[in-house]
Amino acid sequence: MSITMSRGQAYIHRLNDGRSVWLDGDRIHVTNHSAFQGTLQTIEGLFNLVDEPESRDTVAYWDENIGGYVHRAFQVPRCGEDLRQRAGAFRLWSERTYGVMSRLSDYARSRLTGWYATRDAMAIHDTYYADKISKYYEEAKRHDLFLTIVQRDPQMNRSLPIGEDEDAMLRIVRKNEEGVVIRGAKMIATAAPYADDILIYPVQRIPGDKPELAHMMIVPLNSPGLHVLCRESFAATDKQSSHPLSHQYDEMDAVLFFEDVLVPWERVLLHQNPEAVWQIRCNEASSSLAYHQSVIRLYSKLEFVTAITSSIAQEIGVDSFLNVQEQLGEMISQMQTIEGLIIAAEAKAKPDEYGNWLPEFKYIETARNLGNRYYPRSIEILKTIAAGGLIQIPSGMPGTNKPLEHMIHQYLGGVTISAQEKTRLFQLAWELTGSPLGARHDLYERFYAGDPLRNRANQYIQYDKQHLVDRVKPWLKA
Amino acid sequence: MSITMSRGQAYIHRLNDGRSVWLDGDRIHVTNHSAFQGTLQTIEGLFNLVDEPESRDTVAYWDENIGGYVHRAFQVPRCGEDLRQRAGAFRLWSERTYGVMSRLSDYARSRLTGWYATRDAMAIHDTYYADKISKYYEEAKRHDLFLTIVQRDPQMNRSLPIGEDEDAMLRIVRKNEEGVVIRGAKMIATAAPYADDILIYPVQRIPGDKPELAHMMIVPLNSPGLHVLCRESFAATDKQSSHPLSHQYDEMDAVLFFEDVLVPWERVLLHQNPEAVWQIRCNEASSSLAYHQSVIRLYSKLEFVTAITSSIAQEIGVDSFLNVQEQLGEMISQMQTIEGLIIAAEAKAKPDEYGNWLPEFKYIETARNLGNRYYPRSIEILKTIAAGGLIQIPSGMPGTNKPLEHMIHQYLGGVTISAQEKTRLFQLAWELTGSPLGARHDLYERFYAGDPLRNRANQYIQYDKQHLVDRVKPWLKA
Amino acid sequence: MSITMSRGQAYIHRLNDGRSVWLDGDRIHVTNHSAFQGTLQTIEGLFNLVDEPESRDTVAYWDENIGGYVHRAFQVPRCGEDLRQRAGAFRLWSERTYGVMSRLSDYARSRLTGWYATRDAMAIHDTYYADKISKYYEEAKRHDLFLTIVQRDPQMNRSLPIGEDEDAMLRIVRKNEEGVVIRGAKMIATAAPYADDILIYPVQRIPGDKPELAHMMIVPLNSPGLHVLCRESFAATDKQSSHPLSHQYDEMDAVLFFEDVLVPWERVLLHQNPEAVWQIRCNEASSSLAYHQSVIRLYSKLEFVTAITSSIAQEIGVDSFLNVQEQLGEMISQMQTIEGLIIAAEAKAKPDEYGNWLPEFKYIETARNLGNRYYPRSIEILKTIAAGGLIQIPSGMPGTNKPLEHMIHQYLGGVTISAQEKTRLFQLAWELTGSPLGARHDLYERFYAGDPLRNRANQYIQYDKQHLVDRVKPWLKA
Amino acid sequence: MSITMSRGQAYIHRLNDGRSVWLDGDRIHVTNHSAFQGTLQTIEGLFNLVDEPESRDTVAYWDENIGGYVHRAFQVPRCGEDLRQRAGAFRLWSERTYGVMSRLSDYARSRLTGWYATRDAMAIHDTYYADKISKYYEEAKRHDLFLTIVQRDPQMNRSLPIGEDEDAMLRIVRKNEEGVVIRGAKMIATAAPYADDILIYPVQRIPGDKPELAHMMIVPLNSPGLHVLCRESFAATDKQSSHPLSHQYDEMDAVLFFEDVLVPWERVLLHQNPEAVWQIRCNEASSSLAYHQSVIRLYSKLEFVTAITSSIAQEIGVDSFLNVQEQLGEMISQMQTIEGLIIAAEAKAKPDEYGNWLPEFKYIETARNLGNRYYPRSIEILKTIAAGGLIQIPSGMPGTNKPLEHMIHQYLGGVTISAQEKTRLFQLAWELTGSPLGARHDLYERFYAGDPLRNRANQYIQYDKQHLVDRVKPWLKA
């Protein structure tokens, strides 16, 4: 890292590494393409918080190994205070971005930290794993790496059994002294175009007879043969002032193509090991630390949507109507439920067998599973209250339509704010309800953690049903 | 109309009339601005159907007065066959535009036709009304006018009583020999930028002590002092191939400012007459003919969303899963419910006291009120089934990303279609779920007929409750 | 039939046939047990309508074969008028019983009529079927038989494949010259305790390798070895005045045990014939005629619940509140949707290849599938509006609590009715929302037609998906 | 209290006090009427827990003033440990009664304790209040009184303004040296027939010009002129074995008539004081302590319904189906949400200005408001999974239908349990879904805390909206 560069600048600088990123039919450079400009600026600013005096203690801790400050997502919690400090770091980033960015590397870093902290549990599955993950953890921490994760396979024929179509899943096609060579595709690789490394492992349980599909790897985004195909950009580069969220917060999603990519052995954490890979997938330390970040972010986002909705209700004078109040009350109730579950997860945190102080996963899982219904509902309430006004936001800000100016001010102002402010308020609402960015967020919250139906089913599958049986048993006796 | 121009071309030509239309801060000409190009082309094509042999009998009828073919929205139905023919005309336009355009003038023309057909009922309220509306009806028919309607007032302080803030509602500020002068603003004037005339009357019941707010007028869009302020265009002019719906079907919404606009007496159908204006608002002939068009269009749109969802389910191989089938079954059920209600409205049609053969309004009203829940639900099902694939549509069509081509074909194809076709399929889904056009349609279907809560309440308020009381009464006796 | 007995009396008389019916641990006689008294009286009255001059033409038709009047459920419709007459008969019985009785034999008779009318279609599966069903149809008609149907198997281990547990499904254990001997159990045999005969066939598709499970039989309820085990009676025999619905309309549900019951060959319509039995299950004539009755009855019931709810809203003075009106409007909307679908099914009726004039099944199916959500929702709205009043109905009618009388009248009356009438009104509401009868009806409407999830899935599975594909295909081309 | 009587017996004994209780048209004695037998036995047992060594420390504390053990509902919490102890006492009673009893006096005692603990705040409104409530609090504690509360007025014309119909609300008709004389009616007085005293204050805000309606009183149930009119009993006295919950847990609801009842001054805590009475209504100490009990009880009940549903799913073999697992997962999610909110309320508890250590009300309020949707939904899931089996529970337990015995065992058993046990399991499910007791509980959970719509609206009304405005404000600047 150059001594003259900030931490954020150094990150941006690292992205000029020859990676193969494709947008709108062209191979592009992320650091100088307008579609990524606002987002990278946002990330740069967040990274710099680690070194700024007023935020440093909130988002970072002093790491003795490194001899420097490190983002708290890397912090292994050993007591309740550690956990609260991790939460504080997540909260600051979330509040700065209004919960609208969710893959700022803190989720993936937390997953890594969880696996690292429980590495000894994997010894029975793979003797090299613990050492490999320790080395990578230290490296990621030392170099402040932007990490992301990809798990899912392309939406080909979902009705086929796993492995039946060999193209359908990323697989090892050969091995050599240097490492393994992988072929296939992966989605949805959010943030991959501007990540340092990506962590890859399968979302499904791999059957024992398909070991070639069961791997866990860490791949640099500039690996030869790795291609990143972006979706349409939602960054609204030509409409920054009317679409400020889209300008600053568009997290790019991408398909990855692996055209026989070599992954060196030290980055092949697990291979041909279905059971081990499944343990990684189910690792509770990793899940509880990572989703702890997710639900803190969710809270910020629900609060932001509620704030916008409440402001609109006040400014169009409908906040005194009982049915509007009830809907706003439902939004408050959503916020307080998520907040309460975070508090419960932290209050009931306890050490695992390695001394890691982990939040109680069941409350985090519940909050996460509620989230996939709460967020779409909060957006629906915003639509219901703002109603027709959302499709009637004047194009061109007041101030640019000169001859109409006095009428705009006369007719388009709010109860307490000017036409200009009211227009901005509705533009903000539109970004969340009507822009492509907003649509993506609705989809993201529904599906980021996987199929919501299966996630809910899992809450039952993993519950201690004996306790329930015991409640009923006495009644069944004669 | 020039003899060399088609009916559609003549319509486009008429729009060069000096109207004051504003977009993105500039006064623009709608006929040569890219934001309107696709939409105007679509309308031109639909208008031309009246003169094309294979469609003429479906969309038009021979009018003896005019001595020419006229769109069936102007047809006064006098028997069941007339009604079915009107339905056929609506259906053709709807199918051609997949239900995605709803203000093609057939709704407003139908309202006009309904008022015209029952003009004698208004004699007790205003002696000039019948004559004025007859003349206008003939003129609109003869000149094939594109009509639209605006009713609502700007979202200022909705908690104030009607008329308390004098800016809040369009009002007559003075009268003279030529007509009345009106001042104020109106929203949501969908299609106003490219309509010939706009029909204006209030959405709310005007109290007797505010007669200056109780008027019904027809205003040419090129009236001096009338300004049309557009929302952001959703036409995606630079992404026509990936956003075909947005390119062709964006119906512009606008705020209208009336800067002391003179409306000549022959276009002032009613003025200072709260009771008469309320009768216009509640006129069942007008409502049943106009909403008949709305629900036929709704059916086309539900069918289109279902078709896209069903195709996606097949192409990603999830259509054999019970939970997916159930959701698709719900979409089929929605379609069949709306279709059944249309059939019922037509089957139970009967003549009013003037001999107009009107569809049974209660079934149309029910279909319309179901629509504001069905459409958002159908979009939600589409999201649920397409899921992550929606935020992972490759930017740049297959074919443009040359070096990735073989991988795109290998990994991004569907069960039966190519990667290119599957990309187009998902782009179509994205336009309805994720694009600004799609978001607008979700809002449109929820709110176009007014506050859905009040509309549902109205179904009760206007029901014959005596019949219900009679069902219960026998049980209350000892 | 004795010439001195009415049709209804004759039916009651036939029930004294030695059948084995069990209630509360005892073998009972249905004709002299208080639990069945009100219900049998109701059925007797309905049966007699066939012979009463003012109702005869509505509920019955003159059958040349029989030389007498026959209930219209037996009428094979050959034109639209026939269909409307069948509907009229169903409507009269439904209105007389407020939609609260659904297995009055008209459903089963209609199924029989549908199978009979299409009997020739089965010739390819079984050469004797047509003759057997014709004979039985004539017999049932001639003797005015009360029929019912049972299809489902006991809720044993539903995760086992069909036929794996041999007790789980009714099966043929041996055959002889007289007929077949069957063993097993069946549920839910609604009305079986007081039916003449029961029609039995499996609800599921029987695999080809389990022919012993694939049969269709008609079994008299007094067959030796057939035992009918009733659920708890909901007839409220000691509270007739406060529970009038429970007293008159409790349709008993029962488990049937077949302890090696001999079914004579002429009543074995199909046996060891999985494909034929599946055709019976899917027979659209039978389904459309039978469910036509079901949805007409559903309408009566929704109307009754709406009438009660609306009366309560008026009598406690909440019908002027917007949120209450909206909920009542939703109930009206439910009624009109079902009514519209019935009209559509009749309007689009057409002859099948045998000249049977059948209602369009898709609208009936849609109405039926909506019903399993509409009815519980209507009950929920009733609860929401009546609210606390439902758990506060004074026990003992006003009039019986002498010293409290003046206070009861002062404080417990309604806006327009007396305390006595208001108490009866709430008692009626309580019977539908709080009594065991009401609870059963909520369950009945949800499940009577089978698993609602599968029923909805079926609407998709059987839809012509090619039509949908065609709507999308043009968009997939470059 | 006699030294030979247990605490529970003493309570029962006190009920023989001449109170005027009416059931089914008769004035009855609650202690020897079968309708109350099971319920009183249950309460007796719970009261006795205070004196039993193994439960005493959980449900009671040593009170120095009294010199004896007192139920913890009377405990004024001064630290976190006190709060957890109160929670423990509530939990024990709830678990013993499976959450099915909610008015065991712990709710009303907690309200009293909250008012007592903050009595000094009322000094500005009424100088006698503090002294009166202190004396009553000590008396209730000393005598272990069973308290209940009534707030609502009879459902007369709800559209009239407060006080317009003078019968509609309980009012003071005269005062004298001894006290005030009140006239009117009140509902829903749950548990009133067997309470010692009832606390009365209005649910609505009383306008300043109707002071005669603004009072807070404590009235002994045996006051002359006070009449208690019960609803129908749900105790199923003749079906104890098949309806065990109804037998043991029916909490009677009653209307109270006040026929000029004298309330002595020391029990008139407030009178003719609208503002003071409104403060009582909104007192957060009282609400947070009382609803703390409510939500702990709610948790027990949700757990019980989940346990029954889960057992049924296992015993009919459907718990391996994804859609069933999802529904059970939703139930688990409900439980964990309520549990999490309780934990949060306790974790964020803090002292008020008087040093009372109060749970954070917002999480309790959120849990309570979720409850009115969660409980009906949990019952709906139970219905959906148990389905047809619920209306097919054999009457007469296996064992009583001798000749059918072997078939009952063969066909009606579960995957792991006998026919007898499975019948009991379904009977339990039926009591909650189909019996009058179950119906009452569904209504109770929806409405016990008042109109759920207004309760949700209140969450918005009382929220600190400035914080929300601050989140949005930066975005409104140019």
C-alpha cells in the first residue's frame, strides 16, 4: 500500500489488475467506467473510516498480529463487548448507506472470520483446512481485502438431479501440482466486478457420488480465464441529482464464467469432500456472525423506508387518517421486531466450545426470515401512501422549468416543505419503489439468503421437536 | 385531414399545435422528441386499424351521420350484439398492446359516449348540457379525436376540507362572453401531452357552498396558458432492444397547470353546479361503458404476465414443483375470474330507460376492484418464480459479448430455448417487475380508479342492503 | 313407497334398515336419536318440496320413464334451459338452508347423472359399466334415493407410497359369484348415517401395479359388515332456541369401517381398473354438474354471512366507519365474484359429444377454488366487525332473566332492534363463528373439494399452456 | 383466612358472598355450579403454588409489610433481577395452564402494582389518589385478592359521540357521604363471576365536558345492585374426557349491570376527572408490567398450538412435505419472535423516575400487537395441516365402541401412537380450533387489548417521528 494513498484509494488502485469484466457488450475497466464511479466512491469513503479518528474506534480494532487497525468484521468475538463492538461497526456502515448496500465485504469477512474461528472443528474432515484458512484470514486482514461470496448455479434445468447436467454446476476438470482447474458458471456474484477475492462453495448438499462438485475455494477476480458478466447498470449516471441512491449505491450483480481457471492449492480450502463442504455451509459461527451484519443492515433500511413514508404522509397531509396511521404503525412494528430480535440475539449470546462469543442464531435467523416479507411489505405501504404522487414526479427539478416556476411552487409544495424539497422527497421514494435499483432491492431482500420457503422450512427442521412433543404427551394419556 | 395521410398520421400531425409540454426542464415538441417516438408510433398503428380491411369491422363501425368508419368506443350500444362488438374492439387494441396501454382514448371516448347516451337525464340540472355534449360527441367522432380525462387535484394538504386552500382545486376565476377562465392545477393527466382534448371534472363531491369548484369542461391541449409538465420518461430510448415494452408503450403522465386558461362556453358542459357534476361523476352508463374497456384490458395484461411467468417456469425447469404450480394456478384463477366477470356483465346486460344496452355494472365494478389486488399479486408471483434470475440478466445481448459467446450459450440457455431467447424472456419479465415502466404499471393498476379502500367501501354503500336484512330477519323472531 | 307417506317420510322410514351406526360409544337408531332429529326433519321438508305445488316445478321435473316427478339433480341437461332449471332447483334448496347444508344428496345425484350421461365414453375401459350405471341411475331416480360419496382414506402415514400399507386403503380381499368382498376404512363420509347408498371410489390415482385398490362401487348403508362411526354431534339438542342452525343443519360426518363387506356385482361399477377409475375421477360432466350445485350453495352461504355481518354492523352503529364499509364491501365483492362465475359458466355452457349441455367447468372450478379462501375470510370479517360482542352474548334469552329484564332491554338493544332480537342476531353469528357447527363449516369449505393447494395447482396443470407460450414467443425473436 | 384452609380454598370460600351471578336464565352460586367447577379448581391449584415449597420461590416473594409470601405480580421491580423474577412467576402459571388462561388476576394485579408504584405522578391531578391506591394495594396483597378489570361499554350505537346516549356509559348518578352511586353497564368483564374485586375505568378518552363519565373505581363483586350476566358456559361439563381444556380452563366472560351501586369513597380512586383518568389509561408502568404478563402467556399458548400441530404432522406422516414444514417453520418463527421481544424488553429495562425497573414497553407493545395476528394464524396453520381429520374425530373414545375396537385400532392409529392417543391428540386440536372455547380464544387474542387497528395506529402516533424526519432531511437539500 502506498504511503500516500488512503485505505480506500489503495482498494480502488488494486482493481486495475487486468480482470475481465463485461458490461453492455464491452470489456470495461471498472475504475474508470461511469457505471461504477458512484459506488466505488462510496466504498472508498467507507474504507477510509477505519483510519479517521472519529470513526476508527467504532469500525476498527487494533490487531496485534498486523500491528494496525483492522475492520471489526475480522474481529473474533470472545466476549459480549466484542460482539457489541462488531455490531457497532456494522451499524455505522449501514447508517451511512441507509441500509441500501449489503455486500460491502463485511458479510463475507464475517463468514470468513466464523470459519477461521472454528477451523479446528474441520480437522476430522480435512487436515490442511485449518492451516489454509488461517493463512488466508491473516492475509485478508492484513491487506484489507474486499471479499465477496458466490454459491448458486445458473438457472438451467432445476428439475434435474444434482450433477446430471455436467454444465449446470461448477466442477473440477483436472488437477496438477499447482492446483485445480475449474470449469462452469456461477451466479449471483454481487460485487464481484470490484472485489479482491471471491469465496466459492455450493449452496446445495452435494451427494457422495459427485465429489467433483464439492469444493470450497477462494479465487482472485483477476484469475486468467475468469470472466465477469454484469447485468445492466442501475447507476443512473446521467440523472445523479434526481437518482442519488442509484448513483451512489448500485451494487453490481454478475454471472461468473470459469473458462478452465487454475486455483492454486493454498486457495483450495476443501475439494472432493461433500461432507466437509456441507459442514462449511451449515457452520453456525460463520452464519451467526455474517447474518448478524445482515439484520443490522436490514434495520437501517426499514428505518429509511419508514422515514420516507412518514415524511410523505406528513407532507401530503394524510398522517391524521386512521388507516394511514395503522400502516405507518405496521412499519414501526416491523422495525421494533427486528431491533428486538437483534437485542435478543446479543443478550443471549454465549461462547461456543472454542470460546467464540456468538450471537444466538435462532433470533438472527428469525429476523432474517421475517425480512424477506417485511421489506416488500414496507415498500408496498410506501406505495399505498404515496400513491398517485409517485407517478407524477415532475421531470426536471423545480428551478429548471423557468416559465412554470411560480406554478410549481404554488401547487407542488408540501405541508411544511417547498416544491423543490417535496420533489426530492418523492424522487427518493421513487428510487426505492420505481427505479431499477429499487426493484433489485425488493428482489434482493426476498432472495439473498436463498429460497424463502426452504429457509422457513429449515426453522422447523432444525428445531428441537422433542420439547414440543413433551408439551403434548401428558394430554394423550387416558 | 389530408387525403394522403393515414388516420394515425393525421393524429400525429394534429399534435404540432403549439402546445406547451415540458420534459426534463425543457419545452419540447412531442412529435420529434425521442421519449414519445415509440408510443406515438404504437398509437398511430392502432388508429390505422380502423381503416385496414382485416381489422376494420372489429374496431370500427359505419356511422351514418359521419358517413365513415368510427372507432367502436363511440358506438352507443342498443343491443347485446352492439355490446359484444364494442368488447371486440377493446380486445383487439388490448391484445395488440398486451394490456400494457390503458389510456388509448378508448376509455375517455367510452365515458363521453355514456354521458352522451344519457344526456336527457341531465335536463333537470342544466338545460344546455344535452346540446353541448351532443355537438362535442359528433365532433370528436368525426375528427377521430384522442381524448383523455383528468380528475384529481395536486397532493397538497389532504387533511384540509374541500376548498379551504383555494389553490388546491382547479377553479373558475372569472367569466366573460366567450367563456370561463380557470386557474389551478390537475393531476394525473395521463396521455395529456399527446391528446387532442382533455375532459375535466372533479373526483370528489363538491359541497353546495363551493360552486366555483363544480365544473365539467373539455379543454384542447393547445389552449393558451395550459402547461403540461411531464414526469421522467420511461421510454428507454437508448435501450430499445432490451426494453421493448418501455420503448413502445410508455404512456406519459403529467401535471397540468392552468394559468388563467379561457374555456369557451360550448366546452363548458357544466359550471357552478355541484349536484350536476356529482351526477356526471356517478353516471352509470358512462362508468359501465368505460370500465368495460378497463377490465377487458386488465385481462390481456394478466394473461401476458401469466404467459411470461409460465414460460420462465418451464425454461428454468421449475414448473414441475407443486408450490410453483400452485402459484401459476393462482394466476390462471385470476384470469378466469376476470374473464368470468366480463362474461357475466355482458350476459346480464340490459337496456336503461333510454334504450342503451349497458353491461351489468356490478360485475365490472367487482372485476375492477379485484384488479387492484390481482395485478400486484401477479407481479409478485412472477418475481417469486423468476427469483434471482431477474437480477442477473446479462447486459448486452448474447451476440455482443463476443469472447464470452460460447459460455453464454452453454450456461445461460433455457430448457428448450437458446441463451438469446432466454435473455429476451427475462428482459420482458424485468420490464414488468423491475423497470420504471413496470413500477408505474403496478402503481397504475392499484390506483387508476381512485383510492382502492374507498372503492371497496362503495361496493357496500351502494348495495341493496334491504335484501340482506330480509335474509336475517326471520331468525330474529322468538 | 306407501301411498300414505310423503316423499320425505318415506325416506325417513327407509332408514330403519338395521344399519350399524355408532355415536358416543353406542350403536344407535338415527331416526329416534335426538342428535339427528333436526337434520332429518330438514331433509324431510326438502324432499317434500318435490310434491308441493308451489315448489314442484322449481325443484323437480316430470320423468317419462318413471312416470312421476323427480328431483332435478337427476335431470340430464340437453339445452341451456335445462341447465338453468337444474340451477333453480339447487338454489331453492340452498336458500331454504342458507347454504349451511351441502350434502343433501344433490351433489352426489349430480355426479351420478354426469357419469350416466357420459357412460358411453367408458366403453373402452369396461364393457359392463354403461349398463350397470344406467340401471342404478334409473333405480336411484325411481326411489328418490339419498346418495352420498366417500373418497378419502384414513389419515394414517401419508408419507408412504400408495398401497405400501395394505390397511391404508379400501381393497378387494376376495371375489365370488355374488360379488366382491371389501375390507378397510374410508373417511370423510358426510351424511352416511342417513343416506340410502354411498358411492365409493379413490381420490388418488392408483398405480397400475395395485389394481386391487382401483374400484368404483355403490354400497347400501345397511350392508352387513359396514359400520358407521360418527363424530361428536353438533346438534345442540338441549339448546335449540339459542343454536337454531346447529339444531336444524348438522350434517354428520363419519368414518366407515368395511369388515369384509360383500358388494354384489351389479353395484361394482368398476374393479381392478386403475385407468377407468381415474377417468371416473376426472370426468368433466360429472364434476361440472356436481360442482355447479356446490358453487350455487356457496353463494347462498356467503350471502347469509354477509347478511348477518351487515346487520350487526348496523345494529351496533359501526356501518358508517370507512374501514368497516371496506370490509363489508369485500364481502359484497366475494358474492358478486361467485355469482358472476356462475353466470359465466351457464352463459358459456355448450354440448359435449353426447349432447349433454354442460356448464363451462373452468368458471365453476375457479369459483370452487376461490371458495376455500372466501368463506374463511368472510367469517374472519364477521369476527372483526362483531368483535368483543361475540364473546359476550348473554346466556339465557332476555325474558328468562326476570330481575335483570329492564337492564337487559336498556343496555343490550341495538340501534333499531330490541335486546331480544339483537341477542338472536349475535347467537346466529356465534353459531357460524364460535360453535362446533361453525368450526366444521370453516373446515368443510376449506377442504371439501380436496387439498386446496393441489386444486389450485391443477388449474395450471390442465390449462392450455400453448396459448400462453404463443403470447410470449414473438418477443423472443431478435 | 382460616388456618385450616389452603390459600386456594380460602379464595373459593370468599366467593360465597351473596353476589348476583346469572347463567342460562338462573341466578346461581358459582362455587357449586358445574360450569365453574373445573376452572375454580384450576385457580385453586395455582393459588396454592404460593405456599408449596417447590414453587414458592418462583411464584412468590416474602413481603416484609405483610410478613408473608405474596404472588410476584404484586412485586414492585426495582432491579433487573426483580423483573426476571416477575417473569418467572408469570411463566410458571402460563406453562401450567398452557397459556389458555389469561385472566388469572396476575394481569390486573400487575396493573394495580404499576399504578401504585407511580402514584406520586398523579398528585397534580388528585391529592387523595396516592393514599387510596396505597391502601388498596396493601389490602389486595394481604388478602391475596383475585382482581379483574373491565373497561368497555356495551355495543350500543358506536357512531354516537361519547356521552350522547346517557345509557351508553357507566356514570355517577349521585354522591353522598359514603360514596358515589353508579348506574349503567360494562363489558367484557372476564372472570368477574369469581373475582373478589373489579377495577373499572373507561377505555376511551372522556371529553372535558362529560366529567360524570370519568372515574376510576374498585368494586367488590358482591356489591348490592351489581349483577353479573354470564355468557353460555363453554365448560363442557358432560364431556370432560374429550374436552379437557374446556373443562379446566373456561374463563367466564360477563356483562355487568350496575343498578345504582354504591361505591364507598375509599374505593373511588378518581372521579369527575377526565384528564386524570386518561393518565391512568396511558400509564406506562402499569401497561408495561401488565402486558409483560400477557406476552409471556402468549408465548406459552403459541408453543402449545405449535406442539399440537407438530405432533399431528408427525402422526399423520405429513411432516416430511416441504409445504407442511414451511408452515411449521412459520409457527416456530412466531414463537421465536415473541420470545425475542420479551428478551429485548427485559434486556433494555431501565428505572423510571421513581426507581421502578420497567421492561422496555415498545418491545412488549410490539409483541402484543403481533399477537393479534399470530394466534389466529397459528390456529389457521393447525387447521390446514390437520385438515379433514379434525371433522372426523370418532365420538366415544376408543374403548367404548366395543365391537368396532379392532378396526379402530387398525385404521385410526398414528405413525407412532395408538388410536386412543391419536384421538386424544385430535380432540386437543379440536378444542382449540372447533370448540366454543377455542373460538373464544381466537376472538380473545384478536381483541383483548382493544381494537387492533387503533393499537397499531398508536405505535405510529407515539413514535418519536423527529428521528425519522432527521434521516430524510439531508436528502431534501439541493
